Amino acid sequence: MKTKNQLALAPWVFTIGFFALWEILCHVLRISSFILPAPSTILLAVWEYRTQLAYHAMHTLWMTLAGFGLAVGFGLLLGMVLGSSRLINAGSYPLLVGFNSIPKVAVVPILVFWFGVGWVPPVMTAFLISFFPIVVNVATGISTVEPEMEDVLRALGASKRDIVFKVGVPRAMPYFFGSLKVAITLAYVGSVIGEQNASNVGIGNLLTRASAAFEVPLVWAALVVLAVLGVVMYAITASVERSMTGWAQRSQMAA
Amino acid sequence: MKPFVDIHDVTHVYARAEDGLPAVRNLNLKVGEGEFAAIVGPSGCGKSTLMKLATGLQFPREGTVIVDGRQVGAPVKLAGMAFQNPTMLPWRTTLDNILLPLEIVEPHRSRLRRHKAEYVAKAESLLAQVGLKGQGHKFPWQLSGGMQQRASLCRALIHEPKLLMLDEPFGALDSFTREELWCVMRDLHAAQKVTIILVTHDLREAAFLADRIFCMSARPGRIVAEREVAFPRPRDLEITYTPEFSELVHDLRGHIAQARRAA
């Protein structure tokens, strides 16, 4: 029981320790708040700009969730297709990898040409940046079904579809949820990039304006809000993962 | 007895084989209905290929495979399979794992939802037969290796297959568990009247369980010897300590050793 409590406390202790260290260093080394504001200064800024931050954060949250939702749907579908067909898999990997290598910030202008400034570019950027890990992981989970299992079912007359849905997809779920934890944080990166370049609201837009006006504490406050949102969404994803794929997390390493 | 499985002069080359060498060549084998056949041979002799041919997972390059009076041109659908690796799905309980074939095979597939209780009762009676009474609600990873293998046998039998193919099902078990499972297998065969083809490396296992033993040569595999096993049924484990049993095993061993030397 002792270790369990320690595990539950560890994130808080580490996080508070990190910020305490930061605070102390800022004071001891007399770092200008223009270069690196102390956490207390940032916290004050968060409080001071709370209405503005909350408004923009809600917008960013929506953009992120919409993009993430699209990525989950599309990623699952494409992953299933790639995992069940070696031909399509082999054929499309260069395209996928090539596409994923393009920095998404470079795609935003194109999105603006297509859709104009507004909510579409942030959602699309979030989607484009976060679907790739989902595709790769779902495809891997499905394509690595044990050949014996496949033989058992095929000898019974199972179709490819039967095998994918009865064995492949459930088997890929741990991979899928693992990839969601990567994808949700990437989706934040995407929506903020989109907002910075092609939106009049959102944390990304707030960041652009605050940095142009040299409002350093506000910039930091916005970053902290983003980080907190990211951690919360990650935690939600992780708890969904635990409830859905408990069977896969039985090793001593995971306990 | 009319043969239930008739493999006639079959030569098979895998499409993926790099050397183009056949896995089996001029293979001939007949197993009667309800018979328990065992196939022994040096490793890599094409025993698994034979399993795939008999269940319709592979089709022969040359020759014919006839199962239940029909030439095999598609997966046979009347076969159950069990392997050395029990391959239970970890997200399903043991009972749901056993019911899996029913979700695939007709007519059970369309009946399963409405007649669930009937099928569950059947699965539970199978579990009781293999000594896993009341363990169905557990997940497979909560069972020991031997228990998983028992469950895997139940899964292979749930849809009442006419043909049961066993690919070294007890190979990964300790010798006590293995002997226990021999008896389970013997009793299942006696109760279900199913035709069984057992692929194994263990000559004692083959001699104890089978009515007929085929020895295969090294790759490309063919049958080099066929032995009828006349020990009366039901057999007791004690027969494995009789001189006749040792003699049979010794004789089989000679054939395998020769096949290995020839390779």
C-alpha cells in the first residue's frame, strides 16, 4: 500500500518541486521577468487575465477536440485498412511517411487559401498532425495477429473481415490507446499552430498578439494554461485506456 | 473402413519458398472415420504443411486431398484446430474464447445470439470434461499453461468438428501435465467419435493415443512407415511401461533416426 500512495503522490511532488526550483532560481540568480518570469509572476498573470485566458482556452479546447476526433475516426479506419491489406500497406507507406514529414506549420497557409481564416484551419491542422501515430499503431496491432489464431479461424471458414473484427481490432486496442496519448498532445500543438496563423481567437492567437506586444507574463500564462489543458486531456485518455484495455496491463512493469 | 481423410500423391511447394523445394513430395495418407492418427517425424518434415493441406488452408500443387468424401478446394469448415501455443484471446474470458468458433461457423453463427444459454451449457460441459469445471469466467492469463491448453482443446471441439487437427498441442508442457492431458485427449476421443490427426515429436504420446502412426521423412516430407497400434481401448497409462509399448516406440525411433540420417 505504501508504494501505491507514493505513486499517487509522485506527480504532485515532482511538479511542485519543479516549480519551486524554478521560483528559487529566478530569485537567487535575479533573472529578469522579461527573460524568464518566476512561477509566482506567471500565476499572478493567469489570475489577472483569467477571463481572457478562459475564453481563448475554451476555443482552443474545442479546436483540439474536433481535430482529435477527426484523427481518431480517420486514423482507426485507415489503420484498419492498412493493417488488413499488405498491398495497400506497402503501397501507401511512402505517401503517408512523406506527408507526415512535412512540417504542419507550412501547411497552414494552404489551409487558409482553401478555407479562409476561422475555425477550419486550426481543426484541420490538429487533425493532420495527430492522425499519423493512430494509423501506424492500429495498423501494427492488426497486422501482427498470431498466424495460429488466423489458421484456427480460417479453417472454420472465417472471412478476412471476421478475423479483422474479432481478433485484429480488439488486439490493436492497446496500441490504439497508446497512440491516442501521443495524438492528443500533438493535436494541441496543431490547433495552436493553426490559431497562431489563421484565427482571431484561441490561445494560439492570444500568444501571437501577446508576444507582439511584449507582454511576457501573458505569453507564459498562456503557455501554462496550454500545458494544464494538455495534462488534463492526457489523463482523461489514459483513464479511458485503463478501463477499456485492463486485460493488456497486467504485467509487473505496468503495475 | 472408408477413409475420412485421403491425401493422395500430394506434392506441395509454398509460394514463398525461396529455394523452390517442396515441403512435401508424393505424400500418401489415409485416415479412417473416427480414427485417431498420429504423425511423427524429424523437425521441419512438413507436418504442419500436412495440417494446412487437410484443413484447406493450403491447396496442393499436385495430387488430391479428399476430406469427408469431397475434394478440398476451400477451408473445410468441419475442422477444429489446436496448437502448441494455446492462442487464447486475452480480452475474452475463457468461456468466451471457447465460444469463438461459434461466432464464425454456420449454422451456429446465426443461432448463437438467440440460443446463447444452450451453447454456454455445452461449453461448460466441455470444460468439465477436460477438468476445468467452473473456470470459464476466468481470463486465460489467469490460468496455467496446462489449463490454457485444456481450454484450447475445448475451443477446438465446441462446434462438434468431424476432424480435429492437433499440432504438437502438449509440446510446451511438463511431463506430468502432458500425461494428464493424454488421458483427457483419450477420453474426449472416446466420447466424441471425432477423427483426430495429431502431429507430434513425442513417440510415446503417439503410441499411447493413436490407432495408426505415420512416420514422415525429412523435407521434402513423405510417409516412410505406417504402424497400426493394436493396444485395446480404453488404454491406461500403465501400458506405456509394458515391453510391447517400448518395442513399438523403439521401432518408431528407428524410422525417425533413419529419416534424419537421410536428410
